Amino acid sequence: MKRYIILGLWSALVVGGAVAQSLQGAAMYVAVKSVQLKASTALFAANQGSLEYGNPVAVLQEQGKWVEVRSNQPAVSGWMASAGLTSKRIIPGGGASASANELALAGKGFSEAVEQGYQQDDNVDYTLVDRLEAHNVSSQTLYDFLTEGHLITEE
């Protein structure tokens, strides 16, 4: 019985290690509109550069939900959330008439018919949503807010 427990634990470690290394060295594609690559996995790590939807990357290493990637076009490397990557090849503007935003919405169940249904509803006002989407807060402003409000004490 003891032998089976040890064998089971060893198997779990081997399989777990294989899963943890599953993205390392893989060719992946940025699956979000844009992403800032960070110098480390820290929340307020310095920006190394940015990548756009469809940029191909190589995964250098993984750390939890973070992956370190390298891109040749543009030449930049850094850390990003693994959820922003896909193994499916993305060709922005590759002959398709849909924009990246339209593709993202379609993946969430939106279609032209659904959009037209919302547009025909006279009781819906999207101006506040548009203003909110256009608003950006810099990392430094967010960091200052958190430290001045004693929400965090250090990075």
C-alpha cells in the first residue's frame, strides 16, 4: 500500500511538472486588444513595451498565471497574464472584414443582429459607457491612490 501511495505522489509530481511547463517554448499569439509587458510580475512593475492583438510571441517561462514572453515584431520581452494569449494563430486584417473588437464581441455572443436590437431600444443611453471606456488611469496615479489611502504599504 505504501508503495502505491509513493508511486501515486511521484506520478502527480511528474504530470504536474509537465502541465506547469506546458507553455514554455510555445509559440503563442496575443489575444487581447493590447497589453503592457512588465519587467516582473509585481503589480506596479515598470513597463517594458506593449504588444497588440495578433502579435506572435515565444513563451520564455511561467510563474503562476504570469508568463514571460518575447516578441520579434516589435522586439520586446516582458511579463503578462497568460489569459491574454492563445495558441490559435491570429492574423489581424488577414482578409477578414471584421475588426479585432468585432471578433472579441462575437466570441462573447454578440452579433450584428444583437447589436441592432440594442440600437433600436430608445431607452438605452451609451454615452456614459463610452466615456468610461475612453478613461485611462496611469499606473503611477493608481499607485499613488493606493499608497496615500494606506491600501498598500509597499510594492
